[in-house]
Amino acid sequence: MSDLVKGEATTVETAEKLGLRPEEFRKITEILGRTPNFTELSIYSVMWSEHCSYKNSISWLKTLPKDGPHMLAKAGEENAGLVDIGDGLACAFKIESHNHPSALEPYQGAATGVGGINRDVFTMGARPVAQLNSLRFGDLKLDRTKWLVRGVVKGIGDYGNAFGIPTVGGEVFFDECYNVNPLVNAMSVGLVRVGETVSATSEGVGNPVFIVGSSTGKDGIHGAAFASKDITEESAKDLPAVQVGDPFQEKLLLEATIEVIKTGAVVGMQDMGAAGITCSTSEMSAKGKHGMNVWLDKVPTRQAGMKDWEILLSESQERMLVVVHKGREQEVMRVFEKWDLNCVQIAEVTAGDRLKYYMGNDLVADVPAESLVLGGGAPVYKREFTEPAYFAESKKFDINKVSVPADLKAVAKHLAAHPNIASKRWVYNQYDSMVGTVNMSTNAPSDAAIVNIKDTSKALALKVDCNSRYVNADPETGCAIAVSECARNIVCSGGEPSAVTNCLNFGNPYNPEVYWQFVGAIKGMSKACLKFSTPVTGGNVSFYNQTSSGDKTEPVFPTPTIGMLGLLKDKSTRMTLDFKNEGDSIFLIGKSRNDIASSEYLYSWHKIKNTPAPYFDLDEEYAIQNTIKQLIRQKLVQSVHDCSDGGLFITLLESAMPRQLGFSISCTKDIRRDAFLFGEAQGRIAVSVKKSDEEKFTAFLLDSKTPFERLGEVKGKGILVDGEDFGAVSEYKNVYDTSLELILQ
């Protein structure tokens, strides 16, 4: 083999076509001490893309809280976060985006997003037990939006169902800002015995390196770079950047991976996601402070005649890179042969830090591993940011200039039928929520998904959440609300918030106003996570979520999706949201506010769109959640449900519908009726209480100095507000259950 690198030298123009900036091309030339060839430049183009390097976000991501008493793997240390949950068990979890692929090919884009996030979890040795997702789409009146929704939901369902992991929760939101660029965020949660994980590292000179799983094809080439640029009218030409998934192959890979880790023959393992072989060889080598010689011609391929850079950059799914202790190759090969999967040695660990890629005897690329990765040689930028004009304008909103509708019943029915509030039954009926028999939420609804941990007294409480309208109104407050609502949902379900993963979806980071939104969201997330002691274990940044057409560029709402892990230490404390008994009293814990800002009511009924975020006080939120924990532990409440989208009326309606139990309430006299019923001020939770427990309940709240008020009682089959008949619960339930499917069927 020759140490002379083959291939013609490239130019700045080549670099720009690959998405690199002129100054980055100059830095690469400086690192190599020569002009890179096309293969080397392709390597840097994907590894220095925003998707892989976080070059425009890492300086702010480092400010997020990462320390906690239960952390086993902090952000950036492994493929997914790892948290100790007791009884010798750990939970691995992570959320990531697959937005750009889903915008072009929704079925495969969403399906491979599910596959990729599950691999991040099981490549550590954790067996996935639950999946969640957070989806954003445009105006449902548009045929393209309907096509995207149908494709994404079917892709998630088909892949997840075949893979055999239940989808236990999620959210779906519609707004015209997502018309062209939908957001598809997928979360996976897995369990593993403490000490039985494997790290994504490479070490031990002479150790063999295997590629395992599927063969390598031309799908997904330059996918990471594609995810790091705007979607335009020309984006359809990038379809090769959309991967193709095979859930049955992934299921085999899962079982083989869990089995091979148990042999003890594995040094390190990493899945091949963004940037494929390039990413896994470079990140594992940099982490282990070693190099590799890699023979690309040995990689099993689906197409003949693939070029070296195509093999390197392919993002074909269901593949892993495994570093094996020398002399134990046969043990590893036997496992993968048993599961009928490729297991081919393609590399060897070397001293130093050089990654040398060969085709036959030709050296086609020679780069230092450290120069490719986050925290190594990859560029780090601190972008300028500017407060957008709309922010100051939103502060001028005056509730007194909005008239209270004469017919509030009509507003209630409008909200119950609105796609952002109504049942997502059409979506989740396509997901298998019961496979694996761990989901405890199917027939007993709660604010968070509850997942049984078999052979223990414990359960996981899981939630994904982000009201992007709030974040757009005020990024810092809106993101703090997203964290707080996740925690609130977990607490309302009887759990204790533990840790956070995030998927940060924003527009172009080179736009100072977009970057201002990003910085504000990070600040809001930091203060809320510190308050709730929920360290950030990792996640994903997805920039360039916007649409460019001609001279016009429209970013999506800033959408920092929060995925939170909570724990029920005792499954008997599990709490549900449904009213239980006729005659139970209904209380509101927290304080009603004269606030309709950024509510679905104001946005979709009055068509007033530029307003502040709703009322929010982090200290009040924290105190109220602590009160709820105590009420649940002391068994003083029958149902618990937080007030969020649609306000108090929708909260009570959702508690009424499961058992068809109605309610009669009175509005607080010093609050506008529309604000009382439909405002979305934060820090409020509705509970129902047995008459026999009411004295203890009120005494506890008075002693804790928690604000509360008695709203009314669970009564009959209808809804009464201040004595006015708002209709039967069944009438609302029919509209609530069917409105989305009537649009999409």
C-alpha cells in the first residue's frame, strides 16, 4: 500500500458546492498541510456540517446544566443519555429530528428517524422499551400537508410496529409556518443493567473493526449536509439524501447487538447514522485517541462500482461499527452469522490519530480523527443575534381591546374540534401501543405516558412537549414553559422528574433574529432544568428549518422540543386524569389569571397572532408541582390533570370524557369568563376530590399556602358553566374524537 494519497486536489468552488465556507476550506488545507482531494473534502463537508459538528450551537449548548445525582453518562459522552433509576437498572433515552428527509419523502424520512433513534439506544446495550414522537405540520386545508401527515404517521407506525417497540406518547401541532418544512422528532427509551453498557469508542492497537448489519448502498449520501441547508424548490433533487429503512433488519440487529455485548468481546460500538462510516470511524477514533486503517473495498455493498466517497458517506440504515478484542473475532462473527447479518472486518485500530481510508492498495483519504469532531478541530462559531421587531410589538397587546364573545359555548365547541386540541386518535391508532406489554396508559389516561418496569415496583413516566407558539412569542419564557409542562405532566401522573433530552428545531443560524430565538430558548431551558433538577443528557440541534423561495425566506416557529424522563418509585402512586365518581368536588390548584395571550382561543377564534407568552412564574410552578406530589402521595385526590392548550374548559372536558361524567362549575367573578375558561396561563392544575377527603384536602392546601379554589363538582352527563347548559359530554366527545380523522380520511 502506498502512503501517497490518490485523487485530484480540490478548490474553494468545490468546497462551496459541498456546503463548506471559504474560510473552512482554508482551515482544512492548513490541517492537512496540503489541498484536500474530493474524498477528503467530502469527509469534512459532512463532519463539519451543522448536523454533525454543532458549530453554530455548541458554545451555547455547553451552558445547559448537565450534572445530576443519577447521571451515568452526561451529554456528549455517549450515543444517548444514561440515568440510574435504581434496582441496578439504568435508562438510556434520546430524541432526534428527521425533518428535512420527511419534508421530501415523508414515509421513509419518518421511518428512518425512528430506526436511527432506536439504534442510538440499543448500540449502548439498552433494550428499547418505548417510543414517543413530536410532530409539526402546516395548514391542514392544504393537500400537501395532508400528504405529509399521512406519510409521516404511516412511516412511524410501519417501522415502529414491525420493530416491536410500543409508541406510548407524543404530540401533534399544526400551523402554517410548517407548510413546507414539517418537524419530525422521534424519541426512544431503553433499559439496561448498570455496568452492562458498551461505549462508542475505539482503542487497542491491532484490534479489528467490523461493519455489521445491512449492506451499504447509495441512499442517504450527503444526508448530513442536506440537513444543514434550507429547503428550497430545488430540494427534491436531493432525494438520494433520504435514507431507506428496513425494520425487520433492525430487529435482527437489535437482538444480535444485545447478544454480542454479553460475550465481552466488544471494545466499542457505534451506530452509523448521519455521515455513515465517516462519522462512526472518526468519532470512535477521536474518543479513544487512536487511529484506524479502513479498507472501503471490503465493505459489503448493494450496488456494484460504488466510489470510495460514496461508501464513506452513505447513510444506509441498520448498520453498526464494532471494535473487537483481537483474538475474539470468531465469537463476534458467530453471533451475527446466527442472526443472518453481515459481519465483515473492514478496519484495524492503529496508534496515533490518523484515519487512513483505502480502496484496494490505494490510499484515498488521510485525515486526523480529532480534526473532524465536536470539541476537536471542527469550527466553533459565536453568531450575532438581534431581537426581532415582532417581539416588542407583541408587548403592546391589550386584552381590553378584545371583546368577550357572547356565545362561549360556540368557542368551547370550536376548541374541542380544533386539530391542535382534539384527539389525535387517527394518528395513534396507527401505532402499536401494546406490543411488549409495558404500556400502562392505554386504558387509564394520564398526563404522561407510564411504562412498566417489569419485576420491580417502579415505572417510567415519559413526556414530550413544546408549545412553539409560546416560544415564538418569547423564546426564554416559552422554552421554560416547555420544560415546566413536561415536569407538570410527570408530576400529575404520580412521577418524579429526572432528566431531559432535547430536539432544538430552528431556522437558519446565520439569521441574527433566528439566533436570538435560539439563545433565548437555551436560557429558558437552563433555568427551568436547574429549578426542577432535570439535567440535560443530550439531544439534537436541527437548524435550517425554513422555506426559501426566490428572495423570501420563512423560518418555522422556534421549536425546542423537550423529552423528559420521570420515575414512579411506587406504581401504586400512579395517578390518572379521568373523573372517577359522581359528586366528587372539583378544585383548581394555582391561580386564575386575566390572561388570554398566545392561547389557541385568541389565535384561532379571534385570529390575533402576535401576542406575548402566557403568564408564567417558575417559582410558583415549582411550588404547585410539589404540592401536587404530596396530595397524590397522601391519596387526597381522585384525578389530576394540568391546564394547558385550550385552557381550563378543555382540561375539565378531557377529565370528563373517559367515563362520560359531566361537571358543573362556576367562573371566578373577578376574571373575564373567556380568560377563565380558555386562557392558557401556566401553573394551574385541576383535581377532583372525594367529599370525605375534602376537609383534609383543604387543610393541607391552606397549611402549604398554595392558592386554590373550588370550581364545582362532577355531576351528571352534561356540562354546566355558571348554570348555563353547555351541552352533553358525549356531544363534545364525538367532535373531539373525530374532527382530525374527518379531515384526513
